Amino acid sequence: MRILILGAGGIGGYLGGRLVAAGEDVTFLVRQARAERLKLDGLRIESPLGMLTVPVKTRLAEDAPAAFDAVVIACKAFDLDTAIAAVTSGVGNGTAIIPFLNGVSHIDRLKQAFPEAVTLGGVAHISVTLRDDGVIQHMSPLCRFRLGAFSDAPSPMADRLVESMKAAKIETTLTTTIAQDLWDKFVFLTTLAGITCLMRAAIGDILETPSGERIVRQLLDECTSVATAEGFKPAPQALTTYVANLTERGSPFKASMLRDIERGAATEADHIVVDMLARGHRHGLTLPVLDIAATHLKTYDVVRAKAQG
């Protein structure tokens, strides 16, 4: 199986590196500078689950690669259009598209862009980043992936990909409920990003305030109401887990979106918090905390744009 991975950053680089080490035929579609770094140093991963340095194959976007069996897209949501343009020549009839993006709106966009392909759903639970020195830093032992098709029909490619990921010692589940899985993460991530960005603080710091826990719980309830209206009500067990993670005293947990704000970078707000709010408004829901969180993030965009001229 020939696999094309867009970029060699956090999730894509970690996943691809482990697959290469397990003997899979992986090519990374990267920019010139990243290609040169990979040629010189190899793909390097530092992880509690094991260090790794492997030589990898790369292509530049302008090289127009031939069709692959599978294409992995793990970019920021706001880069999706650019990603689609970059991988188009690598997608053929029956190619499996596997996106590991936040939110849910990207699924319809990919299906529209690649009607000849098979768009699968992917959920990644992993904290990983690309450092300035080119090393992919895996920051905790958590590393779980879920993968599945959106139809009830058998998906041999999904089966094959899950087998490959397991062989690479990546904890992976083949799920028949991928749409619900995506929405479950959407609810949790919107709550986490909304509250930590709004308060510009980690969960533990927010919980030290008199109203912190109440507001966190209210935002989670609002996001859950949107998911329910959309037909994807989280299971009670999932909500119990979310509450535990979002109300843990002393927790340093904060969304990567807040880290983006702290360094003055673009965020995925439109694809997560703002999208959740828009979906809720279409159902006529009243979502006061979510509305404030979304407005805060859009205000950040306005101020950032003015600062950039």
C-alpha cells in the first residue's frame, strides 16, 4: 500500500514515521525547507513511547505525484483548501482520504473535492508538535487513533490502514461510529478551547475562581445541546469523562488554540468554536457562554489582522 502524507509535522509526521519504521511505503508531501531537513537529519520523533529516527521519502507539492492508495491529511483546519490543492494529483479513483482534522465541517468539503475517492473519518487523541529544530515532540504517553467509514458497507482500505497502524504499534480502533466519534471530540474540544481561550488560562487556574467550574460545565452543556440537535448526542459515559477532564483541580490542561493565541498565530476558531455556535443558532438554541467565547476569538482575529496591516 502506497501512502501519501501531507506534511511532516505533528500528527502526520508522528503517524508517518511510525509507519515507515514498521516497513510501510510512505511518502511525505512537504515544502522545500522541510524536505532538506528530512534529507539531512531523517524524520526524528521524541516520545515517551520510544525515540525514533528514520530516513523518509519526500516529494514537493509542485512535483505532482501519481495517485496513491491512501492520502493522510493532518493540517490545521484553516489550511484545508491549500491541502486539497496540494494532494489533488495524488488522489485517484478509489484512493482513501484520511483526514485527522479538528471539527466536522472538513468531511463534507473533502467529499465534494474528491468524489472519486473514499473519504474516511479519523480521530486522533495525541499531544504532539513540530519543534523549531525539526524534531516531532510527543508530549505525553496518550496516543490513540480511531478510524472508520461513514457507510455501513465494508471498507477494505480502512481495515488495511488499521492493521498497518497496529503493526506500527499505534493504538488504533476501527470504529463503525466514526461520525459520532468526530462529534464527541468536537464537543469536548469546543468546550476546552472556548473556555481556556476565553479565560486565557489552563483548566486548573480557571477552577480556582468562584464561578469557574459552573461556567465550564455550562459551556459543555451548551455544546452538548448543539450535538444533540444535530443528531449526535454524546453518550453518558463520554460526558462523564469530559466532565472529569474539564473539572480536574490543578490541571495544566489547555487547548492548543490558546497556545496559538499566546504566540500571535492564526487559530482554528472558525472551524471549532464559531462553527459550533453557528450550528446551534440554526437550531434556534440559546448559547450565551459559547456566544461570548466565539466573539472573543473573532475579536482576536480582528485585532491580529489590524496589527498585520
